Amino acid sequence: MFFIELKVRDYECDQQDVVNNSVYMNYLQHARHEFGDTVGLNWVDLCSKGINLMVRRAELDYRHFLRSGDTVRITAEPGRKGKFKLFFKQKIIRIPEETVVLEAMIHVACVVDGKPAAPDILDEWFGPVS
Amino acid sequence: MFFIELKVRDYECDQQDVVNNSVYMNYLQHARHEFGDTVGLNWVDLCSKGINLMVRRAELDYRHFLRSGDTVRITAEPGRKGKFKLFFKQKIIRIPEETVVLEAMIHVACVVDGKPAAPDILDEWFGPVS
Amino acid sequence: MFFIELKVRDYECDQQDVVNNSVYMNYLQHARHEFGDTVGLNWVDLCSKGINLMVRRAELDYRHFLRSGDTVRITAEPGRKGKFKLFFKQKIIRIPEETVVLEAMIHVACVVDGKPAAPDILDEWFGPVS
Amino acid sequence: MFFIELKVRDYECDQQDVVNNSVYMNYLQHARHEFGDTVGLNWVDLCSKGINLMVRRAELDYRHFLRSGDTVRITAEPGRKGKFKLFFKQKIIRIPEETVVLEAMIHVACVVDGKPAAPDILDEWFGPVS
């Protein structure tokens, strides 16, 4: 399964001395975009071709917090239901203890010319239509 | 229902020329904290007393996007199921067109001394236990 | 002199319980862009016409800190030396006490087609060449 | 000289398709804090002991921009003039081309109990008083 690893940066922590809730969205997006690069689908390139991948629903389960100095693994597991229902299962795991910090389900829509679309290129990313 | 209004700032927009997904979490948190102030429960004060309100699950439905210059209303409607299940229903609405941009359900836990707690002070915020 | 007013948002504060240093750059940019709008020079529109205003040097003097709940006035006073040297003098002032929190000098360059330029439209913003 | 390396994340880019000016402040802070760790002076630990290192002036010269996918080296070279004048010379360099993207001079003050201070522990970080 695809993953990246990164270290919490102090400016990402808030007055509760933990990584602010919104920063998890940054981490998850970064992992998804890095995943795209590994399968030859650069997110910025896609946008410039008019193929827009957009988050349409995010479900985030916060299990633990992250503190200054923590290191995490962020996973991105793509999936697909039918032609248009694309999603990523993602986890943020504090390492080396392997503590699950966040579990997420990110539902994505592909939009071309303002309409839902499923160009073949998505097969590289999310697998073929099942 | 409680709400705040604010204008999108250019630095909140990303390469897709829309407000980045993570910024909605900032907007929602800001509205919840401002709501707290109106009922005499300052979030920072609560933390300093060891009463920590934490997001444990967030469900975000992105309906439309926001662009540079847009103005929004952000609502925060608290609710409660039993003693410990606290939540906020929230919406981000682009004005003056009244376009619903985001609908969110933010599930919150109150933690005191590392354990789930329901101090009376929460009644001010989320209503009495039903 | 042009100014905007805004209230500190909790997510802008870091582990020292003050607004993080980087956020001042956000505040200053926001004030400059809002100023642009008042003289008919929308920053995003300018970019889309290939007229890029870029910060080339920033000098920031931090005098005091900002805390959760503080309200500030942010000024933006444009200036010009010769054809190409454009700048903004800016201040962040905590109100109502009128405490100067930050003084800044933001030197700006206008770039068109990758080269320094001084289209007439800049006169609206920075005044005529002196 | 101390340095860290990191890759630009897409969410750090703005509508001009470049890393937003404010993000450089994040990068610089992160490099300074990482430097602290290497000499046994964790920034968060210092704060909790009441030893506050604060930026009092920042001078940032923006030489080039950074785009999605760029990788950078960020340096942090500490210095000192007399007992109280502490600073960091910092650079952000795009690699592998070795393009200087930003040069910065970050002047820092140490504050203990609300007053300028120079505890011995600072010698580890900035060198002895010269």
C-alpha cells in the first residue's frame, strides 16, 4: 500500500500543543498527490488539462493526537465503486509505535467541463470500473 | 441559530483557484469557538482549566467551491445525545446567493484528566442531557 | 490611510499561545489585496492578465504579540521610488489600545512576461512615477 | 552548516501556482527548530521552562519562486553580537540546481519573565558572547 512519512512541524501545532485538526487534511491531501505522482498522474498537470479531482465528502475519525516532534506514516489506498464513485481510504499512523491517529474516507469526484466524468486516465489511479 | 460571516482571503485559495479543502476546517472551528464565546465558554479558558473539547469525528460534505472574494455565513448548531455524545451541525453558505457550500457534522468529546467527562458547564453549550 | 480590521482566529495561534509569526504575512497580504480592490486593481484579475505583483523583500519588525481574541487594524500605505521601486508601508495595530504589534516594509516588483515592468495601471495603486 | 531538506506540498501553493510568501516563514522556523534539536535545545522544552525565543525582526529577500514538486534545502546559521543580539542567517535553495530562492536574516530575542535575558543555555545555540 502506498504511504509517505513525515515529521510534525512545530507551526502545525496549536494552543492545545497538538497538531491542529485542519492540518490532517493537509497531510491526507499531500499523501494523495504523492500517490498520484507514483502512478504518473500529477494532480497539477491534471488540473491544467481540465481534469479536476475534487473531494466531495470527507469522513475523518480522530483516534489520537499528534505532538511536536512526532513522526507519522500516511497511507493512501484508492478504490472505486462503479464508474464515478472514487475514494481513498487513508490512515495516519504515529511511528514507530504504530498508533493509529486518524482514519479517513475521502470520496472524490472527477469533473471535466463542469460535469462528472470518468476519463480512462482514472483507471491508472483508481483501478478499472468494477 | 448562531453564525458568523467572513470573507475569503486570497492566501486561503490554492492552485485550483478555490479555497483549499483544509481551510473549511479552520472556518468551522472558528465558528464553533466564536459560538462558545457567546455562551460564556471560551475555548482557550476551558483548556487552561483542563477541560478539553476535542473533535473525534468530522463528516464534511463539499457541495460547491469558494473563490477569492466570496463572502460566507458559517453556522454552528450544537446538539447532544445522552451525556457524552456532543456534536455540532454546521453549514458554510455563500452569500448573498445562499448557496450551500459545505455541510458538516462535527462530533466532539469532552476530556478531563484524560478521560471522557461531562462537566455541568457543558450544559451551557450543548444543552442539558436529554 | 487604507486599513482593514480583523479578529485573531484560534487556529492562527501556536504552542506559545500567540499568533504564529508566519500568520502576520497572511494578514499583511490580505490587507494589500483588499487595498487593491478599493482602487480597482483586483490582484487575481491582474494575475490573469499576466501582470504579476511579487514581494521581492519583506522587512518585519515584531513589537508585540497577539493572542486569541485580539482584534487588529492592518494598514497598507503604498509608495514608489522611480518607475520600478514599489512598496507598502504596513502596520498591525492591536485595538482598541492602539498598540503597534508589527511594522513592515514590503517591497514589491511588477513582472510582465518574466521581466520587470511598470504598466500605467500601477499608477492607480502606487501613484505616478515621481 | 546546518540544513534540512524538504519537498514543496501542493497545499502550500497559491493561485499564482507558487509557494505563498508566508510559507517561507514556516520553512525557516522549521529549520531553526530542527537546528535547536541537534544542539539539545528543543524549542518547546525551552518554552515550558519559561525561556522564550522570539523573532523580533525578519528580513526576507525573495530571489525566485518555488513550484509544486520542487525540493529545497533550508539552512540555519546562528550568530550573535554581544550578549543579547542573536540571529540566524538562513537560505532556501532549490535543489539540485542550487538556485537561491530566499535569503533571510532572522533576529531573535530571548525573553525570560517578560525581560530580555541571556541564559547560559543560549551559548549552545548561538555561541558564546563575543
